[in-house]
Amino acid sequence: MPTPSANARSGATAQPLPLERSTIDDRNREELMRALHATRDALERSLADKEAEVQRAITASADEVAQLHATIDSLRAVLERAEGEREKAVADAVQQAATEIKDLRAAVEALREGLERAEAERDGAIQRAILALSEENVQLKRAAGALRDAMEREHAAHADRELALERQYQSALAQLQTTVRDLRAQLEQRDEG
């Protein structure tokens, strides 16, 4: 807008005419309307872009959740299989140990019966020897002493054998129990790993 000094220099006022003012207002209105429409279109496009972005994010999130559910189901199945295998391995180890212990007990019993039969046969042989040597008193006493010594040695040897067998049995049983514990610990470590 011209300053008063400029108006004084020009010698006339620079006020617009009513028709010019109306034309200027119409132009300003049209420019404002175009700007408003452009702004509205930009906002609508921005809103559409945002909605599309949100929809893509929702879809991606749903896909990720579905994948996580599938992963959880897969891991649960693997864990259940591992648990079943571990339980089966422990049961097999316990069954094997029980079978081995049963076999060892049967072997010890068979050895004990064999020793009892040997003792019975030995006792019978002693009795027959005593009866056969009954006619000669001196020889009988010597034979009886020798047989008594043999019986004592045999009894001592028999006791030693029984003790050795019992120790072998206890050692084998302890080894089996240790093996079962080690297998159980290994299975638990593998499951935890």
C-alpha cells in the first residue's frame, strides 16, 4: 500500500475502485478455495497412505503372531517327543538293570546249590572212607584226622568262595545302580540342553 509521502508525490490517492476490490476478493477467494482443496486432497492422500501403512502393519503383525504360534507348537511337539524318549530310555535302563540283577541272583543261587551238592558228595565220600577203614583203627584215626583237616580247609575255602561271590554280587549291583544313575543324569542333561 503506498505511503502518504508517495501519495503526496503522485498527487493522487491510490485507493482501489469498488469493482477492482471485488475482483481482488474473488481472486483471493478462488486462490483460497484452490489452496483449501489442495490441502484437503493432500490430507486425504496422507490419511489413505497412513491407513494403508496401518493395515500393512496389522497384516505383518498377524503373520508374525501366526509364525510365533506355529513355532511354539513345533517346540512343544519336540519337547514332548524328547520327554517321551527320555522316559522310555530311563524305563529301558531300569528294566535292563533289573534283568541283570535277576540274572546275577540266579547265577549266585546256582553256585550256592553247586556248593551244597559238592558238600553233600564230599560228606558221602567221607562216610564211605570211614566205613572202609573201620577195620584198621590206626589207619582210621589217621584218615579221620586227614579228612578233618581237609574238611576244615574245604569249609574255609567254601566260606572264602561264598564271601568272594557275595562281594562280586554287591560290586555288580553297585555298578548297575551307578550306571542307572549316570544314564538318568545324561538324559536329564540332554533334555535341559
